[in-house]
Amino acid sequence: MSSPASYRPAVSNNLSGRIAVVTGGGTGIGLMNAQGLAAAGAKVYITGRRLEVLEKVAAAWDKQIGGEIIPLQMDVTDKVSIAKAKQVIEEKEGKLHILVNNAGQVGPTSPFFNDPNAPERKDAEALGTALFNNETFEGWANLYSINAASIFFVTTAFTGLLAKGSSDIEGYWSAVVNITSISGLIKVAQDHFCYNSAKAAASHLTKMFDTEFALKGIPIRVNAIAPGVYASEMTFDHITPDLVDKIGKGVSGVPAKRAGTGQEMAGTVVYLASRAGGYTHGQEIVIDGGYVSVNPSVV
């Protein structure tokens, strides 16, 4: 039985000595996750295509808070780039404990879809034709590459290093955390069929990876976080209460009547990556201020 002292958050959430990689870690939700992991003591490599953005964020991190943030250029839609980043981690660290697959984009949108006064909405033929003409196979393929396929390729590239990291502490497995979205769980399109279906694919990849790793004796836990309305490059740098439901685009508004905070995001990823969440497998934690509770969803 665990000692009472081990229940303290300072112990159960401590990530000192842990090595983490956060994709898309230079801005928005990715940055929230990176800062949360670093504040808990981890050495965090943040990746992205724009090296200057990563370097600026890393330089601004106050190491007195704890941990480290290190820039590492990587394009999650390029296998050569992924392999190079993996080589850097392998040479510098020799193992990995935490992988956060966060990188993502919005992709094709159909702004007229929810506007009852739009000419595209005058009848079924007009709506179907507008959707058909507004989007492309290339646009869908590109978004699926970054929002879904990248999870497969980045996770598989780092699987060996994550398994090595699991040997550090008996019973403590390395963790993959996929950042999905409430958009992959609800049954309304929010003006973007492509984004929502790609995020649903990311949710299912989470469950498949966790199951397959467990069945094959690979000591890596795979879970997901499905955020609701949060500040990011896909929304706004700062979300005032009046913008929350405009961003959510639901049948019903967000019961909390506010956007989520960095503390709420960071606290959730630290839970899943730490001893506190060490018995959590194949789950998708929804942090959305109640949005999914009041909108039609698959959960």
C-alpha cells in the first residue's frame, strides 16, 4: 500500500528526470502542455516547423519554475523530419518518457453551412453543391495528414525510445497523450466536416494504439485529451466570454460560459503523464466546460 506522503501532488505529479516531446509545442495548447510538463520538472523538447517560434518560447521559459524547454525543429507530416528529430532525442537522451501529439490545423471550412440566410442554404441541391464545390480532396488529405496520420507516424517513430523510458521505474510506463478535440466527439459539423472527422480518427487511433501496445506487451500507455474552447492559433490569443459560443458553434452554448485555461490544460496532461495517472489506459479525457454534456455527441 502506498504511503500517505506519496499522495501529495508534489510527489504524485512530479516529473523530475522525465524526458518529453510535445509536437506543435510553440504556441496555443501545445505550449500550455509544454509549460505544464516543464513546471512539473520534465525536460521538454517542443517541436514545430517554425524554429524561430520555438527558440523564442524556449528562451522565455523561467527555469526557476522548474524543468527545461528545448526547441527541436520537426515537421510531423514529413517522415524524414520525424526520423531526424528521433535521432536527436536518441543521441542526447537515449530514451523518452512522454510524447504529446498536439500538432494540428483547422483545414477546409464551409462558413455558409450554419448561416440560415446564406444562398447556399436555400435548398438541398444548393447546399450539397456548395459543399462539393467548396472543398477538395487535396485539402482533406492535407488535414488528415497533420491531424490523424501524424499521430501514427510520430508515435511509431518514438515507440522504441518510449519503451526504453518505461524501464526507469518499475510499474511506471511511458505515456503518449494525443490532443484530440470535442469536435471529434460531437455529431454536429461546426462548419468543418474535415476537421471533425479527422479528430474522430485521432480519438480512435488513441484506443487502437493503447490496445495493441498492451496486447503485444509494449509498456506504453496511450490516452487522449479532448479540449473544448481554448486560446490557440486556430481560435484567438485571448477569448472573451462573448466569443466562447461563437467558437464552439454548438446547438447549445458552453455551460461554463468561459474558455478553458492553461492551468486546466496543463494539469490534465501532467496527470496523464505522471504517477497520478499511471493506471489510466486508452481513455479520452474531455475538458470542455460542459460543452459535450449539452450537445449531441458520441460519448
